[in-house]
Amino acid sequence: MKFNQPTDYGLFITAISWEYALWIRAYALGWFLINDAVKIWTYRLLRRERVA
């Protein structure tokens, strides 16, 4: 078994394609934007109700 070769990504880890990696990043960015919008809306609601 050869380790520390340029094509090794880790023990028991299979490499993924660049396309798949970009889809994962896009998915994470999309949810980041949605969660941030919900957070901002919640903070505004709490300030308006004088809770925070």
C-alpha cells in the first residue's frame, strides 16, 4: 500500500470531481445566504418588539 502520493487524498477517502465540489460549494453558499437573511429578519423583528 502506497501512501503520501500526489493522488492520495487520505486514508479511506475517495476523490470527487471538480464539478461535484463546485456544486457542494454552491449549495453551501445558497444556504448561507438564506440563513443570513432569516437572521437579519429575526434581529429586526426582535428590535422592533424591544426584546433585544
